[in-house]
Amino acid sequence: MKKIYIFLFLLITTLVASQASAHKRLFILLGQSNMSGRAPIEDADMAVCPMVKLLNADGHFEVLRNPLNRFSNIRKDIAMQIAALNPTYMDKSDVSEEFIAKEKEIRLAQAKEDPKNAKKPDAIIEKIVMGGIGKYFKEICLLQQPFVKDDKVSVEDHIAAVAKQIGASIKLVGYTRFEKGEGIEKRQDDLAEEVAKLVK
């Protein structure tokens, strides 16, 4: 079944007939996500208009900052990032001190056993280890991971860039990743036992 995304836009146009009175006209426009059609998109089309309001998920009206829903793909992009790279943490600030300390302990032991580091001071070795842990964060922390569509920027930087383009604040507050087949106990059959039952 084809998914149809319906967006509700509440356009409030205020016409001032005189200084003493004002009339308001209310327009409700319903349409698919491709309602803007195939015409070229100009910068003016994306300009924020205080007279155009959006009814948000909390039931409040706010200025519509993204009239053509041009950047709605960010949700899908982040979901694809999570599905493909399976980050352990959302942000490096979520990594516990215990985890960092354990990782540091293991890496320090490995570094000191490396003949290449035999003449290096402990302070230098520790600096190398902490640098490695910082790089490790880019593997296990979603916001610090390279963005799958442009690995020159991090996911965090991509979100900030999109937010700047639409003139709004975007914050990733959480996610849940589901693995196909996860939590389903695989049945284990004993062929010899099954044959023995049939013989009886």
C-alpha cells in the first residue's frame, strides 16, 4: 500500500482594511508531500513568512519555516544512518566514565607492549591513547559519526546545517533501533531424537 504523507498547513492572511478594524481570512490547505510540483525552487520560496502558520504536533501554531517541506529527508537520512552503522551511543556525552576508563586501561596496556612506543614517555603514550579513544567515538556515537551521504561532515554538523537552512532548531532527542529477527528464539531441532520418536 502506497504511503501518502498528508501535511496540514494553516495559512492565516490578515487584511487590514483600516486602522480601526482588521479582517482575517482562514485557509486550510491539504495535500501530498509533493504538493509543490516540479517547478524550480527559488530562494524566495523558502523564505520564512510570519503570516503563514503551522499547526504542530503539540497543538500550537508556529511560524512555518519550511513551506515546501524541502528538508524532510533528514528524518529518513538519520534513520538510515542508524540502521546501517548501528551506533552504540547517541552522543559522546552519553558514554560513561567507567567505559572510558576501561577503554583507556586496555589501550594503555596495548600501547606499552608495542615496541614502537618503548622509548616514548608515559605522557606521550597516554596522549596517543586518548586521541585513539576520541576517534573511537566517531565509530560508536551517532552524532559524531561521519554522515553516510557526505563523510566530510559529521551527523551533528549535518543536522546543524539543515537547521540553519530552514531557520529553526533541530535536536535529536533519542531513537530505538530494531534488528530483524532480534528477540526471536531460534528453534533447535535434534534430528536423532526426532527419528527415535518416530521409530517408537
